[in-house]
Amino acid sequence: MTHILSPSDAPPVIEVTRNPAGISMCQLVRDAYEASRERQIILLLNGVTVEEVDAALDPIVPLYSLDIPGVKYVLFEGRERMAGIEQPMLSSGAKSGYLKHS
């Protein structure tokens, strides 16, 4: 059975690149994490590693409770693969427990 999300149910997706326009990569990731207090946010990692994003989040994650929706990482593997996004997602802090898993 296929489950289709309405636009209001789908989490926002933010593409994270090494040099985003007008903001540092670290600040973009930190702003996304802060916004994830309200709802889960997908970070589409394009040319940025999970380790780099984890390092950007390390200073601020302890400032928030662990019961927020949090962020999930999706590794960008080319436009063809992203159409269906049926690949497994990597949770932020999967090793360190930043994301509350439901």
C-alpha cells in the first residue's frame, strides 16, 4: 500500500552544500536544527558529509531537549535518484542520539 503525504504533512527539505549563498554551511545547519523544534526537517546533503554536519551541530544539540522532532539527513546521489527518495535516511546524530526515534 502506498501512503501519499499531503504537502502540509511532508517535512521541509533543505539542501546543504559546502558554500550556500548568503550563509555559512554551519549556520544553515544550526538554523535548521533550531527550526526542527516545531517539526522534522530533512537535510539533503549535497557535497557535504554526515561528519561535517554532525560537527556543526555538536555545539548546539546539548542546548535543546531530546524530545524535539529533529532533523534527518538524506545523501544526495544525483537528481535521478532523488525523484523517489526511497533510500534510507540517516538521522542526525545517529551515533550520538540527537534525534528522537519514533
